[in-house]
Amino acid sequence: MIRILNLSGQRFVVHSGQKFLSVLLALSLSVGAAPRADITDDLPSLGDGSSSLISPAMEKQIGRNFLKQINAVLPTIDDPILKYYVHRQIADLTQYSQLKEKILEVVLIDNPGVNAFAAPGGVVGINLGLMLTAEDVHEYASVVAHELAHLSQRHFARGIEEQRSKTLPTLASMIAAIMVGMAAGGNAGMAAMSASRAAAQSSQLYYSRGRETEADRIGMNTLVAAGLDPDGMSRMFDQMGRAYRYTSKPPEFLLTHPLTERRVADAKTQALKYPRKPYEDSPDYTLVRVRAQVYYSGSPEEAVKRFRKEVRNNPDSPAAQYGLALALSRAGEHAEALPMADALYTSNPDRLLVVAAYAEFLTAAGEYDQALSLLEGQLLLNPDNPPLAMLYADALMQNEEFDIAETILKRQSDLRPNDIDVWYQLAEVSGKAGDIVGVHRARAEYFALHGAYHRAIQHLEYARRLISRSNTQLQAMLDQRINDLRTELRIAQS
């Protein structure tokens, strides 16, 4: 099927399978292998006229649909401790940013490369690999603050508005090039774009630098307001430069956020405006960074070897000790891992992430009663806390208490309906609890969050046939949800 699409009064021919939304997002963002054209690289004149073209409500809808594309095509991290830290850290930074709207969703991408992105409507994506390069919370937060600045300044909407001044041939060729890139990979897309963009490259480059500098400066203000080191931004630039100095391809973040000498110099100059003082690293960031390092080790045994060396070199380092304990646990060496984990917990019994990590150690070692007792006590203090609840459900599953685990996960699904990992786990535990209707309902929501509406509807229809005719309330709920998904499907296909 061929569709005729309108953009700012211009008409484009797009084949089925390449939705207009996908094209717009591909032009503004770089995710996975799809290249990003510089449609948002222009820094607009003062006075935002973009609301007349892309409203905040439209941005939110774009964000929701984009999130489903992310779930469908990119691997994500299901580690509840890592996810919680990233969510919480972004939420904390958002309080000090210029962002007026609530963040819609945060996605932690399973990719060791350095990258982060902000999608219209408040979707923030972070590569777990960012933690491998950012040595402290200040460097890490500088990237997040930069992305929040892109959102607060509505760079996506402003970039679309700027395209009112572009010619039809330029836009049409850009869209065609993006389609090539989406189908054949980044190199093909970049090659196809090169000819179409040659004439406009110089002006787009200028605005690109201006837009990135604006996001850097606003992001630095966010860092300072949050009590973080403004020098973290320039240090992060230096880290990325050193890490990729001898490679042929820079990280995706530098491809989509061009890093120039002027931009680095500007970050250092801006930081000088603030009083110089010592800044400590965050112990929670240290913990999650170690988890990322263990996760991306070639094997648990390789991680054990690495952290044994670190412990020998710095025996008083909690990070090295935690890294070794975690690596040993992942390698199945629980007899050695548990005493180390116990010592770390005893030293930090009030830190939530340490408590969660200790419960994970206990469950992995088969100490289910101790893990459940610890988590039950913590959940009384922190009701419905995401990592504690997910780890509690896991310990219950391992202890074959499936009914209780299902109840915990159903509660989490109510609180976090956009979390694909909650629905995946709920489907698993419902099956073990013998709740077949629950399995189909959970799988339906899981597939709906991936944009796989046909499969989602199919699972709900399976569930509909399994329930008793006398259960009219549940029948009505399923019928309504099926109708909602059919509506979403029609919108997605239109």
C-alpha cells in the first residue's frame, strides 16, 4: 500500500511498513543502526512557533509510539537494581531541569556503547554502556542533563518547524535515505543521504553546533542546581575522546551529538563560572557501575579474575569487593561470595541498593527464607519499591510460592503498566501458579507494549474463551481491552 503524507504543506509518497511517525523519529533521533538526519540540528530563532505544528500532546503520542518501537527492536536491561537507579537518577535531575512535563518513560538499553537519547514526549533512553565510560556520577549525569535539556527546549518540535523553510526535493530525498538506512543499515542510509544533504550541510552544521551548545549550557545549569560537579561535563567529553581515539568509528552519542573542540572548550569555560569545590562520587553510582562492568564481562570467570586483581591492588575498596562478590555469585561460587556480600550489607544496612543486592545474593545462593525475611522487612519500610518487589517476587518464585509471587507482580503491573519486564515475569509466574487466563492477559500486555497488537488481541481472545460465562465482570473487562487494542491497531495502520 502507498500512502500520501503531508508535512508542513508538502506531500510525500511513503510505502506501507514505513510509517510517517517512524520517518519523523528517524530524522530526529539515532537508535540502533538507523542513522539520524539533521532535521533537529537547527537552532531556531527566539520565539517558539513549533506548538502550532507539533503540540505537546502530539509529542506525548509520538513518545508512546516510539517507546513501542524501542521495545520491539532494541534489547533492554531487565536488571531491577540497574533500572531503578537509572529511573531514580533521571527523576532527581528532572526536578532541577527546565523540563515542565513529567518524563513519560525511561528505557535502559542493553548496549555497551556510549549513547543516550531523548525522544519527543518525554522518553529518555540510556545505554548501559554509558556507565562503562563515565567514571563517576558527575560525568554520567552530565549526559543525562544534556538530554533533559533537549526535551525542555523542545528541539524535536522546533526542528520540524524549521523544515517549513526546506525545499521538497531535499526533504523527500532525506526521507528516502532514512528508509534505505532503516532497511539496509546505517552505512547505506548515510551514503544515500550524502548527496541530498550536500547543499544544505553548511547551514545545518552551524545550527547543529548551536543546538548542542545550548543543551550543554542548560544541562550544566541542571548539574549545578542538583549539587553536582559542572566539570563533569568536560571530563565526560575527555573520557569519550580518549576511549575512542584509536577507533575508526566514534560512539553513537558523538555521531548524533557532534563534539567539536569549540564545544569542549565552551564546556570548560562555562564550568569556570561556578565556585570550585570538591565533589564526592555517589556510592550508589559506584555500585551500579560495577554491576555494568560485571554484566559486560566476557564471562563470570573473567569478571572474577578482573576483580580479584582489583581487590589485591585495593583491598579496602568497597567497589572492588562488591565486584568480586557479584562475579563469584554469577559464577556459582556462593560459598565465597556470600561472606563478602554479608560484610558489605553489614557496613551499609540502610542503603536500599545494597539491601537489594544482598537479597539477590541470598536468593542466588538458595537462602530463600533469609532473602524473603529481609525483603519483607524492607517492603514494610518501602512499600511497592520496584527493585525490592521484583526481587521479592523472584525469591518467592524460586521458593515455589507462585500464588504470592503472582499477587506481588500484579500489584507492580498496576503501578508500572509500561514496564515490559513486569508483564514478562507475571506471565511466567501465572503459568506456574496455574492461572492460564492470567498468562494470556499478561502476554497480551507484553505484546501490546511492543506494538504487536495482533498477538496481543489473540491472547486476550484465548483468555476470553477460558473464563466462565457467569463471570460477566471479567468478560466485560476483556472485551473492552480487546476493543481498545483494535483501536490502537487501526491508528497504527492508518
